Amino acid sequence: MNLKMLLKEYEIEIPRLQRDYAQGRISQVDLANSFLDSIFQALESKNKKLHIDFIYGYEEDSKFILIDGQQRVTTLWLLHFYLYRFANRLDEILELLQRFSYSTRDSSANFCENLLNEEFGLDKEPSKSIIDMGSTFELEENLRSDPTIKAMLNMLDLIYKRIKNKDSNKLIDNLENITFDIFDMKSFGLGEELYIKMNARGKQLSDYENLKAFMEKNINIKKNNQLLVDIDTKWSDYFFDSKNKSAKENAKMFDTRGKNFLHYANLFFKLESNEKIENMKTQIESINHNVNEYYAPLQNIENLKWLDRVIEFFLLFNNYKTDINLNLRDSSFFDFILNYKNICYFFSILSYLQYREINSIDSKNLNDYLRVSRHFIENHLLDDANSHIPKFVELFKQLSKENDVYKFLSENPTYAFHKNIYELESRKAKLILKSRENNDKYEEILNKTSDNPYLIGWIDFLLDFSDFEFEYKKYNSKKNKEKYENPNLEKFTQYANLTMQIIDFCKEKENDKNNLSLFHRSFLSIGNYGFYATNFFYGNNFSSTIFRDREAYNWIFSGVKNKTRLPYFKSLLDKLLESKKDSIKDKLQEVINNVDLESREWWEQLLIKQKELFKFLNHNGNTFQRYSRIRFNEKVELLPKTKSIKDVRDVLDFGFYCYCKNKGFNVEPKEYESPEEQRGNLYLPLKSHFTLNNKQVICNSMESYIEIEEKKLPINLKKGNNIFDEFDRILKEVL
């Protein structure tokens, strides 16, 4: 169809809510000239054709209301008008051109009418001729301020420059070489609602619109009317989702969401087809690529059908009644550049829907797949885009092949990538399938650990602890671990529930530092569970759910990193289960009360019994990589951060201070301070940090003495002694 044919069939209206004509703006001159270049190539050759893609709209009261394509149609209307006007043949087409109306504002409509009805000079640029006529043509303020009029005048000037020295009659003869397709959306039950969404996107041609135009260049896509409808309806419904934003904010985000969705989908298609991608990090973070062959996968009609299923899946997600929260169901997921974790979540859905039609999705199987995928994503460091993301794509491809992901995992127990978690998921899959067959409670408790925001299904140590073949002293032997295939359901349930109870207890808002310190003290009562990571780490708070923090606790719980490689956490769980106390707080305190102090090192005794020490370690709330540590370098020191040299607290000095203060002695200052630099055994003069009954105190663990008012009193710090008995002896000697 060409413009004449369209105007013969319909009156064309640019509706009031449409954006202003922009293609002729001075700021858009490059875009305008590019379009005119294509037009005049077709006009200057009988054999050259120009097809300008789809014009979207709907019929209403014998009018065709333009939804998308008004910029192109307006430029064609101006071209037809000026060519016929320049050739002095306007009367031949005047009646047709009058069937085009601009309703964005009254001044724009009046200007279009005046173009057809008023004479103006043809010997100079149209804008000058018309403006020189003053208000006889149009109100001067409108000529200078109406954005549509200004853009039309500028476009007429650009056309004038191209035809002033040419045979306008020959150009008119070839106007039929410029064609387009009409898409009547009313025949698909669409109209005003879509129009509003499409015009809420902003006034400049957006990245998303550019990508859409690039996608639709494929001739196979042009033939698929339903897919085109879906892209402009279902996709708009998804990206226009305004649950959490005002209409104005959502309109601003529409294009960002669409562009990000297509950008990351394009990256997935490249990986899925085994295309080698250089510098994945840059590809992820730099979303403003030129719309060219880089986005070639988006011109593949099968890929677009695939994405159409994905969009429909997001829109219908709540109908599947899964118990997995999927953030992707809300398009705000694509408001920003995606981090590696969210990219993997998106890619997991793309993989799942590669070969599945929407009406064939089984809610239970979907739920299983989403749960397993979440375990793989959340329980991985994901810090190397080049290595990890392609491997996740391959993993999702394997997991999504079968309808039953648990069956696949149970029958394929090993996988090279993400080996430990994969083997754990295979192990759990066997238990879940058995649970469904025997109607036992394994799936219920496993799902409970899966839904715990700190564990997220990473409970290999709990399955091991509850296994009938478990051997305490040999636990962290790789050879020994391979035989753990028969956990006791009752014991596993007890261990899992108690572990989650401990985590919740430590996260209680009002007492989180006290509760966390109580847990650490109780845990240390069982054994020296800390591990070396730029000094020794003994746990942080449970409020952070980033991978590094959760990984550190997995190491602590399993015991795989401590010096003896013993699973002290299992012993703690057993003692808590044996306790007759009612509350978890009382149970933990009971473990502390029953510790055999003389079997422990002096610094362990202080950490266990003097609650202020662990409270100091836990006060800053940082993540694992910045969290407090204990430094062992002849002295034992509490560090507020990973490798601090200031505000460091010598355990003997701080422990003795707290002990004296709690005993009611006159200790100054009321709050312990140690502002000077401390660096373990490096020679730095020891300083007094407090007074006891107005006497300066210096504690020296390297030389095993406490100095009170220049009197050095030896203290036995060897294992087998009770540090608090030593404190009492020293206090008796000096007070």
C-alpha cells in the first residue's frame, strides 16, 4: 500500500494524545536526512522500491487512527504536498490530502489546513516564505512555538533543498515506489489501550523501538501477524507493569525494561548457540551497542517466538501456583543492568521455555525446576562472567531437557561444573522421589531448608550428620564422605529444624548481638571451630545472605576448614537436643555452663565466659570479607576488621578488664579503649588501658604476667589451668 491508496480508503487521523511530529526537528536532522536519502533514491529511479515497514492503527468511525508510524506517514504527507505544490499540480491531490488531519493540538491541525489552502512563495525555503506571511498564514506565536509546526517547516525546507533543481513531475511519477503495510489492530481486538501504552514511552525514538524495528526487518517476521501483535500487546503489557510505580515513572522505565530484556536475551542466544563471546563482563554491562549484526539473533523468528513464550510465562506466572518467588514475573526486574545472579535467573527461564509451549507447563514440574535452579544460582560465587555464565547456560540446558528435574538429577549424579552443589542436588533428588513414592516427610523438611533465606538448600553437612554411617573423627575425609547415602529422616529433621531455629534466634532484632554472641560462645564451648582467612574467623551475623557469608558458615558448620577438621557443630546440635531446657537461649547457656574450662586454652576460656569479647567481635555487622577476626601472633587479639591495627583488643587485657568490672571493682574508664597501634608480636611498647582501684594495669600474654602499679604478677596461661582462678589469685595479692 502507498499513501494515496491509504487516503482513498480512509481518513487518517493523528489522535490528540499522540506525540508531536518529531522527524523534522533540527535536533533530528541526521535521522530526517537518512530517511529522505532512502525516499529520494526510490523517487529518482523507476526500478528502486522503498518499503517502510508496518503502520499500526485501528479503524474508528470511517477513520484510521494511527498508533505507530505517524512520523513516517506525516513525512510522506508533507512530501506529497510539496511535490504537487512545487509542480503546480496541487489540485490533483488536494482532496486526498485533506483526508489527513492532525489532532495533537488545534494549532497543528490549523497549520495543516492552511498548507493546503493558502498560497506561499516557492522561490525560497518554505519556512521563510510562510513566516514572512506573518499571521495571515498562522498565528506567529504558533509558528515559533508549536513543536509540530516547527518540525514540519524544517522538514519542508529539507525537501525543498532536494527538489528545487529537479523535475518535480518525474519525482511525482515515482511516489508509488514508496510502500508500507497496514496493520489494523481492531481486527485483533486491540485499540486505545495499546495506543496509550505505546505513546507513554517518551518522545524520542528509543533504543527499544530501534531494536523492535531491527527485529521486524526479517521478512518471515513480517508475515507472522500474530507474533507482531504479541510484541505490541503482550510485551507492552509486561513492560508497562506498574504495580510499584506511578504511571509517570513506569512510562519512563518502559523502554529501559524492553531494551534490557532484549539485550540479555540476545546474549543468551549467542551463548546457547555456542558463539564465543570475548569479555563477557563488558557485554553484560555495556548495553548500548549499535543496532546492527550484534543483535542478529533477534531477527531469528524462532528466537522471537521463544521470547514471546517467555513474556507470556511471566504474565501468567501467578496462575501456576508455585511456592517459589520469581522476581522476573515483574518487569521492574529489568529496570537496571542485571548482575550476574539475575542474569542466571533470566537464563534459567529462557532455557526452560526453549521447547515448552505455555499450555503444556506442569505446575509441579515447574516448581521443582525453579527450586533446583535457585539452589544452583544462590549457592555459587558467580564472580567470573567469562567462565561461569556460559557454564550456567549449559547446566540449565541439561536441567530443562526433562520434564522431571528430580528424575534427571537422580539418574545423572555427577557433573563437572558446580560439582559439590550438583552432587548435593542429586542426593536430595533421590530422597524427594523416594518421599513422593513412600509418602514420608523428606520433601517437606528439605523444602523448608530450601526456603530458609540463609541455608537456601545448602545442607550437605546436615544430611551427613544424620547418616547412619556417620563417623565423627573421619567425617572430613573425602573418601569417608562418599559413603553417606542413607540419612536418618528423624535425625535430619531434628538437625535441620534446630539449625534454622539457631539462625532465627541469632537474627532477632532486639537482641541480635547478644544472641549471636551467645551462640558463638556456646559453639566455642564444644571446640575451636574458627578457620583462617586473613586471621581467624569465628562467624558473623546471619542478616547478610550474600554467597560469601553463607559459604563461610557452611565451612564453619561442616568443620571442613578448622584446624582439626572436626564437625563441632554436630556435637553442639546433639547437646542442644539432649537439653531439657525450654528455650534455645537457655539451651545454649547450659552448654556454656557445663564446659570443662581446664581442658581449653586460656583465650578460649575468656571468649566463652566473658560475653563482652564476642560482643566486641560482633558489633560492626560487616560481611565475611570485612568482618572481625582473631589474630594469633604470640598475643591473642580481637580485631574489629579483617586485619586491623587500631582499636585492637588484647584478649588477656580486655578479658581481665571485663572480669574486674563485672566483679564490682573500681575500674576506669567505664568503657575500654585501645586507640594505639597493635600488631601482634611486633615490638611495640605495651600501654595501660585501664586502672584498677586507681592503679595502672598492663597485661602481657607474651611473657605471661599482669603488671599492676609496676608490680609484675606471673599468670599461668598453660592449658590445664583455669584463667579465672588465676585472675582471683592475682586480685587477692594486690587488693
